[in-house]
Amino acid sequence: MLAAGLGTRLRPLTSNTPKCLVPINGVPLMQIWLERLSAAGIGPFLVNTHYLQDQVAKFVAQSGFKSEIQLVEEVTLLGTAGTLLANREFFSNEDGMLLHADNYCLANFSRFIAAHEDRSKNCLMTMMTFTSDRPEQCGVVELDSSGVVVDFHEKVNNPPSSIANAAAYILSAEMIRELNGVTDFSTEVIRQYLGRIQSYHVRETLIDVGTLESYHQACAVALKQNKELEGMK
């Protein structure tokens, strides 16, 4: 789980709080991730840290997931793919997930895993995607008739698609073994594997909490969902 980012676009919210711990209606983003992943039977977790890492370490120590989490501090940021390579042994030669901890994601992870297991034969990874109402602010994909990613565009004007990369991936053991010489997952790894990436499209809530505007949107959506759940009781 990638949790080392500086969150500069979320300042002043992240001036004293790491991005992965910003609260969505009082619940830290990482807590939401851990609860939902664990409910789907996913774990253990490796979490990289850098910015305000002491706060992340304290959160983990006080959480109910302490025994399931291995923290890795990066004194110098390694990049999203660099972190994966530096901790390759964590996956024990098995398929594994690579997740950005700064999204508000209510996807069904059991279905995500099932889609990966049923992926096209030549695909070495599965990418979670969602429909974005601001595709110019996202990495967007183009798919073939089988849902395989054939092109990728990172934050371009007039993007050819509104199907966005959710920055959540399931990587095959083969892919984890063969990756080398990369630091950034979006700009290097995805382009390297075009034609070999299965997509899994989510229709549940998924918001990239990258700006103050999207953060307030996530809080509003979560509040509405909580009220609806209370009304059903």
C-alpha cells in the first residue's frame, strides 16, 4: 500500500497530516482501506512511509491491524514502481495488490480478485478503472473489446476516454519477478505492459482524493451514504 506521498495539492489539510490519514467524515483513509480489504480476506499489508511517517507509525500501532502491517520507511522516495521492486520479496512469489492509499474507494475487492483470476490469458496484471467526470485530471485508458488496456494517457487535455485508472492493481507473480529498471508505475510500467493489462471497471464510489475539491466531494458522498444507511436501520 503506497502511503508516502506529500499531498501538496491538499494543503493546508496535509500541512500536519499525511495524505493517507486525512479523515473522511472522521475516519482516516487508511482505516477505510484496511477495513474493506480485510473484509475481503486480503492481507497481510506492506505500507511505505515518508512524509510525517511518525504519524502513520502511530496510527498503525494503535489500530487493530498492527499484526498485519509491515511498515517500510523511505528516507528518499523510491517512486511507485521503485517501492514495489525494493520490496519484491514481500510477495513471496505470489500474485499481489499494489494500491494507492489516497483514494476513497468502496469497490468490491472480492470481485476485483475474481476478475484477475478470469483475466485474458496474455495479461499479467489487472487494473481497476472507474468513470471520471474530470478525465483530464486522471490517467485514462483505451480498451479493446475484451477490456484489455491498449493505450494510456496521463493527465492530457481532451482525453480520448473518461475511463480512468483507479491506481489499484493486482500483479501476477510472473510480472513481479520480471519487473526491473523502473521507478514510476503510471508512466513506465503501464506503458511497458500495454496489451497485457486486464481492466476491471467499478461502479461503486471511487474518488481520487487529490485536491481539496475532491476531498470535500468524498466527505459529502460519505456523509450521504452514512445517512442512507442510518435510515435503513
